[in-house]
Amino acid sequence: MRITERQVGEATVLDVRGALVGYKSAEMFDETVRRLCRGGSTEIVANLARVPAVDLVGLGALVAAHRAVREAKGVLKLAAITRRIHDLVVITRLLTVFDTYDSVEEAAGREPRAADRSPAPVSAGIQNFLRRA
């Protein structure tokens, strides 16, 4: 896994490439987020567009990062998550914890959030799944 950093407006964007699996990747992600918090970053966007998989350890790293940023009076946003990661976040009920966005620009406040636009129709199967969740 590789992480590169860039600024988009006031947000620090972490472009994550590769699977967020295992302790080495989780530690790398955690160290990066904590360093940014110590440096005063209050808005961090994790661009997960090129993350094909997240295991339990990686999911734990995302939760720990969310908590660390929140303790630093900031916000961690997840952008461009894949369908697979979205499903994992829904199944684990972490969708209520993370702010998720369709794109980095949307997460950084450069364009309207998907929730602010007219909603896409939800299929009956998804509605039934969400009722049972």
C-alpha cells in the first residue's frame, strides 16, 4: 500500500493505493493520520478509489483514524469508496460513523454533496436489506 498527500482547498487528501489489509498497512495509515493531526490538519480526506480491499485490521485503522482526527477537533472523510468497501461499511453499520462522498472534490467542499442533490431511486431489494439491518 502507498499513501500520497496533497492539498485540495483546506483539506489534506490522502490518496491511498493498494489494499488496506494487515498490520503493516494499518500502521502506515494510522501513522500518517496522526502525523497530520499533530501538524494541525483538521480536515482529512481519505481517497479510497484505488483501494481494492479492506480487511478487519484495515477497517480498525479507519475507525482509529476517525477517532484520532475527531479528538484533534477535526473531521475524517472517506471519498470515492469502491462498491466493495461501501458494502463493508454498510454491513458493519459504520456508515453512521463515516462521512462518505462520491469524489475527493465533493469531500473537500468543491462541489455539492450527493446527499444535497436529488436522490437516486433505491431498489426494493436494497430497501428490504436496509430495513433488516
